[in-house]
Amino acid sequence: MTFPATTVPTRHPMDPEPAPSTKARAVFALGLAAFLTGALVGGVIPATVALLLARQVRRQAYDAGGYLLGAAWVRRGERLAWAGIVLALTALVVASIAGLLHLAGTTGGQDFSSNTD
């Protein structure tokens, strides 16, 4: 018994060549910068830019119909950006608690010497 030869589907000659998205790598780089500087509260700015840029990349990838590569880089960059935002918020909460504890530990009135009436 012989089986029919299977043919591999070929692309249409007018189809564009799949191309990597340069913005996807930028999202990852900004997300990494946000993660690394998140504890210093400076990571909020690159995280915000990364999330805005990721939105553009997703829209462009949808419009490209699957011929724009880099979705994994965008996912990683978004995760790192959100982690940077969480680190920045954690740093702000810890600084606020430390400030409140420092404020609570100080005396309320004027400190006079022991020989003053």
C-alpha cells in the first residue's frame, strides 16, 4: 500500500518576511531598568514607559497579522516593569513606616535642662 506524498505548504510570494520588533527589545530593556532601580523608587519612570510601549507593540503585532516577532520579549518586559513598580511601592511603604516610627519616638515638648523651673 502506498501513501500519497504529503506536500509542505509554502508561503505566498506576496507574504512579508517575519521580522523582529525593535520595540519589543526596548520594552524588555526598560522593564529590566525598572526592576533594577525599583527599590530606589526611580524605577517607576522606566516601568511606565515600558508598559506604554508594550501596549504599542501589541497593537502593531496585531496589525501585522503575525509577521512581527517578539511577544516573549514584551511579556518578560511587562513582568519586570510590574515588579519594578511593586518594588517602588514597597520602598515607599517601608520609608513611610520608618518615618512614622521615627516621629513617634521623639518627645513632644521642649527639652529643658534639669535645673530649669
